[in-house]
Amino acid sequence: MLQILRNKAQSTVIQAIVVIIALVFIFWGVGTNMMNSRESAITVNDEDISFQDFQIAYDRTQQSIAAQFGGTLPKGLAETLGIKQQVIRQLVQSALLRQGAEKMGIIVSEEEIQNTITSMVQFQENGSFSMDKYKSLVSANRMTPHKFETNMRHDMLSEKTIRDLGKFASLASDFEVEELYRQDNEKVAVNFTKISPEQFKSEVKVDEAQLASWFETAKENYRSEPQMKLKYLNFSYAEVGKKISVDEARIAAYYDENIESFTTPEKRHARHILLKASSSDSEAIHKEKLAQAEQIAQLALASDDFAALARQYSEGPSKDNGGDLGLFSRNQMIPPFADAVWAMQTGEISKVVKTDFGYHIIKLEEIQPATTKSLADARDEILAALREKEAQALAFQLANSAYEGIIGAGSLQAYAEKTPDQLIYETDFFPKSDPPAGERMDEEFLNQAFQLKAGELSSLIKTPAGYYILFADAVKEPETPALAQVKEKATNDFVAEKAAELAQQKADEILKKLRDGETFAAVTTAANLSMNDSGFLGRKGEEQSAFPSSLTNQVFNLSNAERYPAEPAMVDEDYYVFGFKDRQIPEVDAKENLEPYRQALLQTKQQEILSAFISNLEKEAKISVHKSL
């Protein structure tokens, strides 16, 4: 158990040890593909999972991931992440968990389902369950009550099974807890040296024959981008909006109706001294921090330099800035802190203020009163907003009319001759990565443009900026240049690649000598490199060190018995060779709150039992997945 935890240790206790299973409970809706198939997408023993159920689970998972990328999943990412395989596995494991629960005699009664549903706030009106609201919301999600209640049964059965299995891991010994505490708080120091390719560039000799041979293997890297020469019609909201007149009465009415958007709330400038104490800390720690804060508050009242006291005593991130929090509005701070600041006068120092972060002593430096922009100052902003609102509908009408005109005329050229007042923009050749300066070409515009073939007219294109009609006047296909055309860049790249190879060779050589028994000081001196001391590094990464933080986890695998890693580490383009120097293992302080460690151990044990339970069911199960998946 402890070895498993040790191998998984990371920067915080929870990250170090807790692996929580994520059971995705599907809230059924309407899928999009394969919905009419009568075959099962997946069969787990005698339980069928339909294509509709699979598609809904897939769509929900994809939407969840897409939300992390601004709502759109980058092309190819679904395949890279294996979303389909994830969903299949999730559905199989959910079915196995339900089936295992039935074998164990775990059931969910009709009364439990009823009580759960009637207690859900979504289905309540004035604090009581509403059957009409229940049916309405279920119907809005395109389900029947029976289907919804079946899903509820599945979810509740899974939850109950997980809870009951967890009871088999209800104890974590003091020894295990203390060992985990020591592991999480141990620190390790290493000696290290950095080998950079920059150090070897002067050693690389450029031979013309070698360069030419190398370029043959790398020339596709110098292949030019495709280029496009466009003609297009612009119906952007900004352009169309210029043609829309707005009277002053409407501007004034808009100002009155939206006055809050032209108001800047009062802001205050404060410094603070924070003594950290969280809800997970013991009562003894809170008493100690409060007493210390009250002493510092007295010092602050007697001192002319609050910033110096903050630098000396504060435990917050603003410590180095003398506790300076800058200007902030009331809603930017948590209520106890904001309430205290907004009750103070400039120059005043507060009594001790308690928040979820700990204990604060606050000094108010400045009050910046609320301000409201005048109608005259806001006029241009309001005019632009009103014009854009109307322009969205008008832009579509104008663009659609122009598009029909082009189709009717037979070509963009013929349309231009018939409607000489219509402005048609033209560009020279340009690559997608470098659109013409001054042109409003957003990502959607460029994506659509570079899908066109020479002589092809686009459909009506909507972008966040407005509507466009594009015509590909000409296209230049990508070209692979001769070496002479890119010789300077190719030479620099050749030198960089060879220097990187020399740096790796040197790093390998140094590590081999160290593993063969030579000292770090002797090896680095002979190689004309510096030997650095990382200082003691913790898993939580709070220490300041020149040693790369991305390599910190690796140092905890080192010891006196195994002083060096198997191979040099690479950070950006540099190689790092490092070796074990010392380890600090803390003693368990009697005042230390070990409860988070105990809970994390229990959760890990429970997860292992659950994983083993599902794994065993999976080995004995008959599972089939439709060939189309």
C-alpha cells in the first residue's frame, strides 16, 4: 500500500495519493447518430446498451472536453484522446457495477427513488414537490418519467454500491498515516549541471556537402505555405453600422436604461498582513495564529511602516510587496475582508479580521470613489452598440441579396459590372499565417478562404464580425525551395541540430562517468561546466531554486543506493544531469493535523477495492462491442 502511494506522490497530499473514480452518470437526451439501429452498441452479459445511449454518452463527454477548449474541439483531438474508447469503457464499467450490486443483494427501492426525486430543488415550487414541474422538465429533456426514474435507479445503485464497498476499507493505521506524512513532507537536495546546445554551436563546422545532404532529409520543413489571392464582399457589422443613423433620443434612453454599465464602483487600496490558518487546521493552531495576529496588530498601531511589518510577518503572497493588494472593488474580496475594509477610513489600521484564509491586519491606503461616465463621454460607445445591434440583421439581408445577385449574374465579375456601387475588396497573394495588414480577417474568414479552389465562390460566410462573400481569384500551391533560396535559415537550423546532438552526447558522457563512480565536482570541472546545488526541494514546490521545477518529482526516486537517474533530463532545449546529495525526513509533530492524510489513505484503499471489484467482474463478463464502434 505505502509503496503504491510513494510511487504516485505529487505536489500536494490529495494530488499525491487520491485517485478518485469518476463515474459519469448519463442524463439522457437526444443523440445525433445511429439512433435508429435496433442492434446493441455494447452488450455486457445480458444487458444491452443501445446506440442511442452510446451516442448520448459520447456527445456529453465530447462537449465536456470541448468546453475546455473554448467550446470547439480541435480537429483530431477526439481521436488522440481516445474519447470513443473512454466512453465504451465507462459504459461497460457502469453496467458491471450495477450487475455486481445485484449479485451482492444491493437494491434501490421505489421509495428511495421517489424520496430522492421529490427532494430535488429542480422539481419544487415554493418549497414543495410539483408534479407538473417534474413532468415539464423531464419532457423538456425529451424523456419520459419512466426513463428518468430508470436512470435515477442506475445512478443511485452505483452510488450505494461504491459506498458499501468502501466500508471494507474503514481503517488506516497510525503507522501508515505517519509514514505518508513523512513521505509527503520529505525534502531532497541534488547536485546538478546544465548542458546547453548554445555551448556547442561554435564547435559545429558547416561543410557544404554535409549541409546539402542534411537539407535533402529536412527540406519538407521549408516547404512554403499555400497562398491565396482573394476578392471579397464585406458586410461586417462595423461597416454596415456606419450606414445606420441613430437619433439622440435613443442614445439618451439607452444610457438611462443601462446606467450601471457606465458606472465604475468604488475601489479601495489596502495592505494586509496575513497569518494563514485554514478550516482543516486544529483549534490549537487557530489560537496560536490569532494571538500572534493580535500582537502584530499592536505593533502596526505603534509603527509608521506597515509595509515593513508585512514583509517581516505576513504569510500571504503579497508579503514581498509589503502586503500591497492594490485597488479592488468590494465584490473582489471575500465578505469578512471586504466588510472590514469598507468600514475603515483612509490611514486606519483594522483589528484582527478572520477569513477562510486566516487572520488579517489591514491598513486602508486610499479610497477611490465610484464614478459614472457622462452621457457625452458615453455617446460614441452607445452609438456603436446600437448600430451593431441593428447591423446584425441588416448585414444578413444585404449579404444575402448580394449573393443572390452574384448567382443570378453568373459570376462575381458580371455582378460587379451590374452593381458598380458595390465595393469589392481585392488582395495580393498571402499565406494563411500572414493575412494582409489592415484587413479584418478573423480565424473563421481565413479557414473558409483557404478551403476554396481557384475560381471558386464561397457560400455566405458568417463570422463574429459579420458576413462575407469570398472569391478565390488565384491559388499558389506550396513549393519546396532549393537550398540556395533558404541557405541562411537552413544553415542556422543545421548548426542548431548538430549542437543539440553534441549537448546530448556530453550529457550522456557526464552521466556515465558519474554512474561509474567519478565525483560530480571532478566530472563537471573536467567538462568546464558548473556544479550547482539545488538546495532542499519539497514535493509541494514552494522552494526557490535554480533547479527546474518540472524535474522535482524525479529527485525523490534517488537515494544513496541509486544516486543518478537512468538518463539525462531535458527541459526546453537544455539537458540536465543531476545526482542525489541529501534527504530530510521530518518527524511527525504532535500538533500536526494528520486527518487529511488519514482520509486520503482511506480513499485510496477504497478506490483499490472498487477497482479490484470491477476488474474481477470484467474478467468473468461476456462483453461485446459492435463492429461499427
